[in-house]
Amino acid sequence: MTVTATATETVKPKPAATVAVKATTTVRTTVTAQAAGDSGGGSGGGTSTYYANCSAARAAGAAPLYQGDPGYRSGLDRDGDWVACEA
């Protein structure tokens, strides 16, 4: 008598690795309080907004920035046309 045995192994494939990417943008806002009794002359008081770069301004939904807009500064205006962070 002859006996033959056959074994079959089924292997499940492992799922592919998952990579998570987290981007962080920092926007800094400075608020300066006006002293009581101050006439409000000049540019004292109000809110001052600072964007480290145009990517930060775009991420905050503020770009493009025009001269006079909160966060506008000449360092973000590459061509000197008073519009910063243009597309």
C-alpha cells in the first residue's frame, strides 16, 4: 500500500505601509492695546499681522496682499509693485 500526502499553504499578502504627512504653517498675530486716554493719533492700537513667508500667507487665505492690508510688508513683495505674494 502506498500513501501520498500533499500540504498546501495559503499566504495572505500584508497590506502596504501607510505614510502620513503633516504640514504646519505658523501665522503670528500681534495685538497692541491702546492706552486709556490716548487720542489714537498715529498708528498705535489695532492688530498687526505677520506672515513669515508667502506660503504662510497663502495657507491663511490672505494672499495676495496689497499695500495697507494686514500682513503686507515689502519683504514679501518681490517686484516692488505694492502687491505681495502674487500667484
